Amino acid sequence: MNYMIWNARGTGARSFSALVRDLKNHYQLDFIAILETMCAKELFAGQARNLGFPHMELIDSEGYSGGIWCFWDRTVS
């Protein structure tokens, strides 16, 4: 299983979805956790479906505490 845990910046940028897709394909990731997103999940939820991961859990940020977004393939248990 290939995984990545990333303390990301720029999750609100237009290019962020393409970057995640490229990382997934290049490293053949089965799971990725993105920490300290500081971006409302409502703004990203539509784009998240196009990342190539069939499963996701988005936990919104609260105040200065950043959110956590997890994406995984169905083969991960």
C-alpha cells in the first residue's frame, strides 16, 4: 500500500486538484491525508470527487485549527 500524509498549503488554489491527481498517479497512492487545509470543505467537496479516489472523509477546519481531508481507494481496509 502506498500512502502520503501531507501538511498542505494552497488547498484553495485552482491547481490543487490537478496536483493531487498527479501525485496519486505518479506515486500510485492508495491513501492520502491532507492536514491543515484551512479551506472550507464546502468549497472543495465538488472538486474532491474528481481526484480519482472513490472514498473520502472531509473534516472542516475550526478557527485556527486546520481541517483534515482523507482520500482512499476501495482496496484499503
